[in-house]
Amino acid sequence: MRLATLAGLGIVLGCIAPAIADESGAKQARPDSIAQLEQNVPADPEPWRFTVTPYAWLMNVSGNVTARGQTVGINASFIDLVQKSDSLVGLMAYFEANKGKAGIYTDFVFSKLGFGAGQTSYRNPIGGLKTSTTANAALTYQMFIVEVGGVFEVYRWPGSDSSFTAIDALGGFRYWNNSIDASFDVTSNVDLSRLHLDRSFGLAIARADAIQWVDPVIGFRVRHQFTAHQQLWARADIGGFGLGSQFSWQAVAAYTYLWQATGYQVGATIGFRALGVNYSAGSGPDSVGINQTLYGPIIGASFRF
């Protein structure tokens, strides 16, 4: 009887032991299986792509600006501004992030320009005032423009090797913040108080700070990639529609050549940009306005990763 009992216990233990060993082995194998799965996770087929382009816009200006009812015509080339301006400051950059066919972008422009009497003309029919020849600048104009929007690739025509042509739709908002400081020589007895002008040392000063508005913007972009290192693109948009400015427009075309580095590309960009706007608000001595076209070459450095 005792021998039979011992034999039964041996059979039970013999059945339990392999099961315990199998369970223990499975527990030890599970971390290795997870590690293998993590190593075999497929790469994102549409990873994020980023482009950063600081650039310089060699700006020419034509049109007119109005501060406190006083309108000053502007016609100055970039060479004029370099040679004769006491204030020539600029800071500009473009950023775009794309994933698949969709993307977001932002463009930033800050510039402070000083115009001499030779590049300005007084437009209002009031005797005794003319753009100043004695002040450091007859007109100082500061602009701050920020555009934010989205792009979506509507269609792409593939070519040989890595070449292609694509059309993108875009839409967004362009924020303007401007300030104007115009100086006039007072050559006769003028009632500056009625004109809402300040007087200082024989000069009449018309200032308008923080002329700001937001324009909705819609447009399109065409891109053609010749090779993995060369791309030509052009963009056109319109905006305002009376919701911010009365109307605004822009046209840009540029060529980029890229060099491959470890993990990113660096390139040189050259092109041409034109930006026009027509904005007015107020009436009489309180009126302000900007009706101008900014245009000129752009040069920049592009970084893509």
C-alpha cells in the first residue's frame, strides 16, 4: 500500500514539473519576444519633413502712406535705401513642416526703412508743408508682417528618377503691424493743431503707430523638382477682401540647390518676391493708410531635415 502511494505521488509530480518548467520558460522568453517585436516595428512611411530658411529681401518700395491725414508718396530702390537711409534694418525667415500631402508654414518679415526727401513727395494740397530736407529722414516706416497657414498637395506628376511636378493649395492669415513717422518742413504759418500734427524745431511731425490688421489669404504653389538637389517653385496669393485691408496680393518665385549632409540637407535659395497691399482707415485728420508695393530679389540659406 505504501509503495502504491509513493508511485502515485511520483506520477503527479512528473506531470506538474514539465508544466512549471514550460511556464517559467515562457515567462523568460516573453521579454525577448517583445524586444524582437520592437526591433521589427516598420518605419513611418510618411515622416515629418522640416524646412527652415532665413533670408534677406532686397526691398524696393513704391506707393504712398498716410499718417494723421498727411499722405507721403514713396519711390525708392534698394540702392537708394542703402546709400541714403539712416535706418535700414531687416529680419526675415520662413518655416514649413510637412507630413504626407499636408503641411503648415509661417513667414516672418521685420523691416525698418528710412526715406530721405529725395525718395518722398508730399501729396496733400496744403501750403506751407513739404517733406523735410532737414530731418534725418523725411519718412521712417517700420513694418512687421507674420503669415501663418496650411498647404495641401492637390496633385503630383512624377517624372524620371526623383523628378516631379506638384501643385499645392494654400490658405492662411497675414498679420500686419506698421508704424509711420513723417517729418515736414513748415515754410509758412500753418495751423498744425487743426491738422493734428506735432511741432518741433520748425518741423511738423505726423506719427501713426500700430496700424495693424489681419488679412485672410488664399493661393496656390507650383513646385518642380529637377533632381534630389534642385527645385524651382512659384507661389501666388490674394487676400484682404475688405475684411482687413481692402486688397492684398503676393507673387514669389525661387530656385534652391541643396547639398546633402549627415541627417539633413543645406542649400542656397535665390528668387524674386513682390507684395502689394491697399489699406485705409479713418477720415480727415484721423485717416491712416498704406497703399504700396514691396518688391525685389530674395537670397537665403535653406535647411531641410
